[in-house]
Amino acid sequence: MRRFLASQAKGLVDQTRRHHHKSRLFLSPLPSLSSPPLPNPARSPLVSLSRFLSSTSDMSASDSTSSLPVTLDNINPKVLKCEYAVRGEIVNIAQKLQEDLKTNKDAYPFDEIIYCNIGNPQSLGQLPIRFFREVLALCDHTSLLDESETHGLFSTDAIDRAWKILDTIPGRATGAYSHSQGIKGLRDTIAAGIEARDGFPADPNDIFLTDGASPAVHMMMQLLLSSEKDGILCPIPQYPLYSASIALHGGSLVPYYLDEATGWGLEISDLKKQLEEARSKGITVRALVVINPGNPTGQVLGEENQRDIVNFCKQEGLVLLADEVYQENVYVPDKKFHSFKKVARSLGHGEKDFALVSFQSVSKGYYGECGKRGGYMEVTGFTSDVREQIYKMASVNLCSNISGQILASLVMSPPKPGDDSYDSYMAERDGILSSMAKRAKTLEEALNNLEGLTCNRAEGAMYLFPQIKLPQKAIEAAEAAKTAPDAFYCKRLLNATGIVVVPGSGFGQVPGTWHFRCTILPQEDKIPAIVNRLTEFHKSFMDEFRE
Amino acid sequence: MRRFLASQAKGLVDQTRRHHHKSRLFLSPLPSLSSPPLPNPARSPLVSLSRFLSSTSDMSASDSTSSLPVTLDNINPKVLKCEYAVRGEIVNIAQKLQEDLKTNKDAYPFDEIIYCNIGNPQSLGQLPIRFFREVLALCDHTSLLDESETHGLFSTDAIDRAWKILDTIPGRATGAYSHSQGIKGLRDTIAAGIEARDGFPADPNDIFLTDGASPAVHMMMQLLLSSEKDGILCPIPQYPLYSASIALHGGSLVPYYLDEATGWGLEISDLKKQLEEARSKGITVRALVVINPGNPTGQVLGEENQRDIVNFCKQEGLVLLADEVYQENVYVPDKKFHSFKKVARSLGHGEKDFALVSFQSVSKGYYGECGKRGGYMEVTGFTSDVREQIYKMASVNLCSNISGQILASLVMSPPKPGDDSYDSYMAERDGILSSMAKRAKTLEEALNNLEGLTCNRAEGAMYLFPQIKLPQKAIEAAEAAKTAPDAFYCKRLLNATGIVVVPGSGFGQVPGTWHFRCTILPQEDKIPAIVNRLTEFHKSFMDEFRE
């Protein structure tokens, strides 16, 4: 079976080179479209290429002779089908390199691994916002609130906030399971934060607090997808949580392409075309995913475009799944974040006629509290009986973690002018956001200076997604190495520089184009060295493969 | 559709009364076995009764005329099928009562709602272990470690432990995503704790840290279940996470009955019988779930019995899914907790020939840190390629929350003799466990004193699961109220006393028998009042319905 996949993989790479037009499905050069059928895992045309490639990377691991009951042949094929490149093969290689670096420093042309693969700011030295951590510590160890020394150690408003939060928790028990949707008082705070942001009412009963945004996305996919006949319109390129979650829940990803030439623009005409094509194949499209600001593409949608998207969903009977986790991350003066809730309400669409789920997370923004796993979804425009089902799904896992819940309330209600922490909080916040903007600009310019690379600006989010025109000889070398060409480039980059980026194939891209995603998150003092190493590597790579 | 379900529900209750023998499937009186087929949600014979009952409780909520895209008819039927009684209808009623009590105190014969429905100790006044919370606060707000006042506020070993933990986290960044399986240093600590517990080696690479045990269970179900042709052997009664998770992932629950007459004994002969019966129906049974100490049944397995279970799984090629979250909760001198890992290893079964997943949680034990959502699974006896798939599934959600990860390491490595906190820690721990034992005994005796009630002892865990012989007139009244008889009893109990317990039908029970689950968790000073109210209610209930 492994050998079979290996030869298929080679075939796929061959085909990839021959398909240079936009395809109807985001990874057209796939076996079920143009090759003999593969066994189970590949039944759907929406499997991504790299699964077959990465399966071949460890052929010695076959355990077919063991007496163990679980094998690749008898597990859920949806699991096999699922992909998550952000923590995929290249990251595994990087982790091994990092381990080896400890004892074997001289063997490498670099001192450290720089993880630009994932939006994980604090792993790269960003400090947490002090006010948030003060409140968390006081809520964790509440007897601090009875000690006089505490007033010297904590800001007054952190102490006040901790009391206020504890007063909303029955018995002040931060160690108890909460209501399945999260602590009511925290949801009140979040709803008030949404109202202040949008200028339209928000209902605390619409808020479902979750362990980061990912479980919320899974919950909606599980609700909406019954079989591969149910489809979800997803941007290509996309954050692979969506393709992974759709695969795990057995639905079909219906791709729509963001237009790189217009700064990753979203064309309603393309949405319509893809929707109709999916329908003609018997797929019932249930929802449209929009990631704004974009991941991995970094664009910020214009309000007019958002209105068209809302009208499209309304007209076509689609749920709008709005990934708005980067709402605080906008870096250019000519763009502004507008929530889809605000856009829909200002068009007059409301609870009775427009189904919208907005995802938010404590992992992004200026706070970057990834390890806390806090987040929420605001669920509007669902009938009461369907909402009961969502509540039931939330109940099966009891509740999300309370520290994450508290943090989600804090990011939607940070210190205000006059508060003890306000000045220092604003300095931390603005320092982080302006530095991110600077880093985005520097990296974007550096990438655009490289031969064969073009990079749209990062208007928001935390990523750049440059396109790289690879020489034919590099593509052939990748093929010989049984690797997708962009993965080949990224592996070479890692081995030469210690910089970890993710191949575009993990996000989806127009067939025949190659990209990688690079975060803007290394600290400012590291950026010049990264630019130098990247530039030097790229030159030598191009020299090696130039025709 | 709602009206249709309502009349079906009535039919189900009628049938329930006629089926008083052990059934091949845990809820035999179900439509697909003996009634005309219901639409989608009821396609499988393993749907539970209460879904149809609760659907009828809110007939006014019909939104069929709305223009919203999502309806009960077009969501994933697996979601409809899923049940979670621990937070089901009775808890919803209780929450409404609690809300109403605030303003309408005189309308009720009780002052407060006492939640005995869920193992949530801190919601009922149990205090967190101080050492654990000190370490968490220091890891949340690490700059405390630089302040001199901290030494007056925190114990020395908590400060040492916080430093030790921070040193294992790259960059000391508790706000960063960790390795998908959890921070390696914490997994080292947990593996060492398992080794100390069992006397057999444990590998940190086998540990997957999760947001409580529930996501770990979901992950294994998602891995093992491809369709309803895949089955999981589950105890009846069971903790409804299992039935819910099997339903959500589209598999079949293959029930085996615990024998109430022998203190909820687990008979290998019954396992064999159920396995063979399932196989004869074309179901491939993938795993056996064992909950030890038992939930909701409170029994602690004997080592000899555990050996037989291990041998049975080995022989039949089943994964053993060992729910061991109550491993610290054993209350009787004649029983002791033995991990299945230890039992398997002492039989000579190891990594190469025995697939075992053990689940642990920070929510139970003497710590009861439910709100922190920490836990882990130890995965042994899986081939490396299958483990890669489990790793990938863990990666899709990035990682579990870091506070929960830290806490999981703390409960597996608490203060040791000589540590600054040791004496106070032991006093807290022993105080909680001995009080739990006392409360279990008092409640068990009180229940056994009631007419028609018999209750096995709670050897461990946090629950009593008494059987109640309901008078025929009560069963008829339940039928008239379109409610299962045990739910009828529990609702009456709630309305008369404010005490919330969960009907046995939420856990599964031998058809024709009725039970409820009651936690042992109210604080000791509340127990006499609970016993009085329960006794008084029960007498008047029996007087009302006595024939």
C-alpha cells in the first residue's frame, strides 16, 4: 500500500506540471479526477496532494506484521484524509533539527530554528499584556485578594476586575465547570464589547465560549455536514483548519479562489460560479467561510465587498462562517476591520433572516495568548431548536477552560481611560501592533526584492504569502525527490537557514503556482538577519536551478 | 414532524412498560426494533428514548416559517442522535428555577438548588488545593517571581516548581501554543508519575495532553469509527460521554451490562456474548470501554477481573479504552485502584501486542479542578503510522490549554515529604477524600432506608446510582406526562426539594428498571438537610402513587 501511494505520488507531481490552469477543485491534479482510483482515503477529489507525499516519507515504519488491532487500513478514512500543514512534515523536520542543534551546533549553518510557520507570537518573544495576566493570576489564586501585599504587586484595576469577574462566577469557583456556553457574566461583558465595536445589539445568549476558535469551527462543521453531499464554500488559499475540519466531518470543500492579482480579492462572480458548479454535481452548499483579515493571505476586505458577500449568502441560503480572529490586526491606514455582524445589521438583515457565526480567539490580535486556548463564537440567525442542538454539542464537552473564558472577556473589554493600567496597557498594545506593521512592511519589501518572488502587502493578520516562480529545473528536482515543488523550496530553506515556513500547497493555491506562508512574528531585532539569510539562500537556490 | 415525534414518544413509553427483560441493545424499546421506522434521527437502534421525549417539550418553538437556512431537518442527523443527560432537560429546569428563586423566593418550598447532577466539586464549595493554585498563578503572571513580596505570599516549593515548569517551556512562554501533544517537560513529569504509580516504565511520547478527558475520548472515537458497522463495547450504565461521542462519530454502541446484584460486577461471559452478537450482525467491534472506578455506578474493579478484561481484549483484538479519571477516588479499605497499564504489563502484554488508552483528568480526584480543563491520555500499543494519525488529529486543534497542562503535571507529581507545602497539602487532600467517603456512606445508607430503593455502595468515584422500584401508578402518571418514569421521579424531586439528580435513562439501565445518579459532592454540613428533604419527598411520592 505504501509503495502504491509512492508511485501515485510521483504520478501526481508529473500531472501537477501539466495542469497550469485554474481548476474547478482546488487541487485538481488529483487521482480521482484524472488517475485510476486510489483506495478509501482518496475517494473524494478534495484530498490534498501532500498527504500522499508525506505518507511516503517513512517507509521503514511499516508495522504490518504486528499483532496490534489498529492499522492504517482500519481507521476512519476521514482521519487519513485530513491534513494540517501548519504543523506538518516541515515542522517535524524543524523540531528534529532543533533537538540536534543542542548537541551538534557545528553541523549547521545557523544557530537556531526560527518558527515562521505558525501565528504563535509569544513563542517568538512577544510578552503577554500585563493587565490580562494580573487578572488571570488573581482569579487562579483568589486568596491573594485577601493579602495586603497584593496591592503593591498588582494594579488597582486588575484587582477590581478580578473581584468583578469572581462575583459573576457562582461561589467564585474558578475551578468549577461553568454553564456549557461559558460563564454568563463573562458573556455579558463580551456582548457589551461586541455592541461597542459594532454599534448594534449583541445577546450574551448568542455567545459560546470555546477553547480557542478551532473547536467552535469543528462544532459548526459537525452540525452542518452530514455527508460528502454537503459542501462548504472555502477560500483558496485557506487556513487549513477548514479543510481539515471539513475532511474530518466528511463533507466537501467547495473552493473559491482569491484573486492574487487584485491583492487577494474576493469576487462574488467566482463565488456564484463555484456554487453553481457544486450544485450541478449534487452538492448542497451549506455555508460560506470568509477569513477577514485573511489567513494566509493578509488582505482586509472592503465594506462594499462585505455587503455583497452578505447579500450573496442571504440570497443563496448559506450560513456565513466569519473567521474574524484577526480583527485587531490591521496595519494599513486605508483599511479598517468591519465585522460581518455590523455589515449585515446595517443592511437590515437580522436574527430572523440571516445566519451568521463569527469566530473570535484570544490567540491573535495584539495579545497573542495562544496557550490559553480562549475564544468564542457568536451565533445569530439560527432557529431555537437548532440552537438547542448547538447547546447540546457544547454540553458534551462540558465547558471551555475558565482562564480562557476570562481572557476572552478581557480582550473584549480591556482597560479604559482613567484606569490604573490604562497608560501602560496602551503602550504595550500600540507597541506590539506598530511593530507588527513595521515587520510586515520590511519582510514584504525584502520578499519583493527576490528574483521570481512577488508578495502582496499584509494589510492585516500575521502572514505574508508570496508567490514564487520556480525554475523548471527546481520543479524537476522536487519531482525526483517526490516532493511538491513549494515543499521542496521550503525544506531547502529550512536546511540552509533554520527558517520554518509552510508550503502553499498546505493552504491550497491555483494549480501550477507555488507559494509559502511566512509569519511576520519574529521580534524586530531578528528581522534583518532573517532578511539576510533568506536573501542569501534564495540567490543560491536560484543559481543552482537557473536554466 | 414535532407532532409526529410526540405521538411516537407516547408509543415508546407504552412499549417501555411491556419490555421488562434484558435486551440485546441497551434501549430495546426503540422504534427501529419494534415500531414503524422514524425519520433520519432514529435510523439506528441505539438512539435513546429521551431525545424523543425532550423534543416534545417545547412545541411552541417551531420556526418552520422562517427564512433561515438551517433547520432540524437539514442538520447532521448524528448530532440529533447524540444525547448528554448530565446537562439535559432536568438541569435546564433547575437553572430556570434558580433564576426564578432570586426574585420569587416564597413560591418554592426550598431556598436553593443543590446540583447533584454532575461531578463538579468546586461548584458545591470544595476549595482548590492551595499548592496547585499557587503554581498556576506564578506561571500565569511570571513577573511575580521577580518580586520580593512573592516569598511572603507563596510557599517555597510552589515558587521552585513554577521555575522548574517555566524552564521546560521554550522561552518560558506560557502564552504560546505548545507541542501538539503538550509541553515535553510536563509530559516527562507525568510519565514519571505514572511510573511511580505502576512500577512499569512510561514514555512521555505516549502522553497526549488534552482539555480534560472528553476531547481525548472524542479523538479515539473519531479514529476508530468509520461507520455504524464499527462498534464500541460500552458498559451499561455508562457515562453518557461515551454514547454521545459514539453517536456523534457515527458508530454503534455495543452494550454490556454491569450486574447490579453483584455490586455492578463486570462479567467476561457477558462481554463475550455481546461481542459475538454484535459480530453476528456484521458489526466490527473495535474497542472496549471500561470505567474504573465506575461512573455512574461507583464500583472499583478487582485486579483479577482486570486481568480477565485485559486477556479478553488481547484475545479479541480490541483496543482497551480505560477511563481512569477517578483513580484517586477510592473510599473502601477492601478495594484499591490498579491501572490497566500496570495489570497489562504485569501479565507481560506490552507495546507490541496490546493496545491500551488510559484517560486521566484534573477534574476529578481530590483536586476537582473541572474548570481548568486539563487531562491526558496515555496511548500505548499503536503502530507508529497510526500514532502519526493521532498526532495529526491533536495538531488540528494546535494544543490543549497550558494551565490545564501544568495542572495535569501537578496532580501526577504533588508535593513530597519535606516540601514546604507537604503538610498542608496532605491535610487538604486527606480532608477532602475522607469527607467524600463519609458523605458517600451517609447518602448510601439514607437511600437504602427509603421504601423501594436499593443502593450499592460507592466504593469509588463520586456517585451513587440507586435503583428505585416505582409503583405502577407512578409509571402511568409518567406515561400520561410523556416522560420516562425515572425522569418523572427526578423532576418531582427537583420541584419539591431543589435537589438535582439525573435519571438512569441518561446512562442506560436494564429495561424495566429505574435509577437515578446522585453525586456525593454537597458539603458535609448540607448532607443532613439533603437526607431529610429526600426522605420526606420520597415518602410523599410513594404515598401519592402507592397502589
